[in-house]
Amino acid sequence: MMAAVSCAEVSVVAKSATRIRVGVGGWTYEPWRNNFYPKGWPQSRELEYASGKLTAIEINGTYYGSQKPATFAKWRDETPDDFVFSMKATRYATNRKVLAESGDSIERFISSGISEMGPKLGPIVWQFMPTKKFDADDFEAFLNLLPASVDGLTLRHVMDVRHDSFKTESYLRLARKHKVATVFTDSDDYPSFADMTGDFVYARLMRAEASLKTGYEPKALDQWAQTVKVWAAGGESPDLPRMSDKPAAKTSRDVFVYFINGAKEQAPAAAMELLKRLD
């Protein structure tokens, strides 16, 4: 059964010795065959291989359509014990004029079987259209609809806001009040601000270059490794854009970093290089 979100607290699903997760979006992508995946590797075992090289994957298919509980259980069983899946929530909850009316869509998604993931269920990403403007009252009504748990699993929510109107102190206050995280998107195409609003950090890095074997120059990966360590320790990077001069409370945080978009064919290599630096 779902429990309504409290403005006072949203805790984490489970604590792990590994507080930093690095991965990519999805695992089925033709250019990764004979590139990331070994030549001749069975497509039916691509998730098994990817989860052995990375520590997290963001599932995008759940944004477009529902999955069966058995599918979530299969993904859970094909991955290592300490692996984590982030997951995009249904677009039917976020792609609407009045967010306050999305309760039924939210409930259907949460009740679709995602709890089969167990402790491998990571943050749920609520992605909004680039045309969706910030309306404080309507957005707070939406946040009030988000469940704090399902079937005994505590849920972590992260907002992927894509319109410049969200770059306000008003949005930051609201997100912090409800303790939901905000995606930091390293891209020129979407709003990019690194203010902490929740008890974990969620970053989507979108500047990979096809001409570079690892997607990013070594120096850039070194800088991201340092930034990730600062985030995990509870700090905020002085090199990233922020909306507020007032830093968030300093507390250690789980960090999720995904190399996604950009030159997607190089995303796994970039993720593995960052993991090497974090080791």
C-alpha cells in the first residue's frame, strides 16, 4: 500500500556501503554491441554484462509505458546484489496542464510492480516537458501526491525540471520543503543548476563527444570525480551554477551520476572511467 509523502521527511530506501553510483541510460543500444559489449555477446544477457561493469542504470522505458511486475523481478534477479536502478516515472503524470490532477496516473505507476525491485529500487525520476512552466501552487499539489513508500519500501523522488521558470528561489524552497531532489543536468539544452534540494544528488551528464574514446577528456573526468566526492561529503561545487547563495545543510549524500544523451555510444566508457577515478 502507498503512504502519502510528508513534508517533514522522505527517507532513503536502503543504505549501502557504496554511496556513489555511476551508470548510463538503459542497456539495449545497438552501437554498444561490439563496442561496450563483447563481440557476439547474447542480447538476452546485455543487462547482466552492463550491471557487472557499472553500478546503476536509469530505466527510460517506464516513462513511455508500464511494465509487468515479473519484468521488474527479472531485472532485479539479473543484476548484482549491490546494483541500483533509477527509473523514469510515467509521462502521463507529468505531461499535463494541471499537475494536481495526476493522482490516478501516479498511483497506477507506483502500484505497477516497481516494488519487485526491492532494495535495488533507486530514485524515481519525474521528468517534465521543456514547455512546462513553474506554478508554485500546482507544483506543490503535485508533490503532495507523491507517495513516501510502497509495499514497505521507502521511495526517493527527483524532479527533472526543464523550463527556465524553475530557476527561482521559490522552486528551491518548495523542493526543500518536501525534500525531493532536483536533477542537475550538465547541458546547454535544459536549465542547469546544482542547488541541493534533497538528501541525495542526481546528475545527468550530457556532453560526451563521439571523437573521444571515453566520451570526455581525462581532465574533465578528473574534475567530475572531484565534484562527485564533494557532493558525497555534503558539499557543493563552487564550479557549478547555482540559483541561491545560501548553501544547503552539509550532510553526506548518496550520489547518482548518469552519462546519457550526447554521444551515447561512448557513455559506458565514460561511466567506467569515472568509476576508476572514484575507486
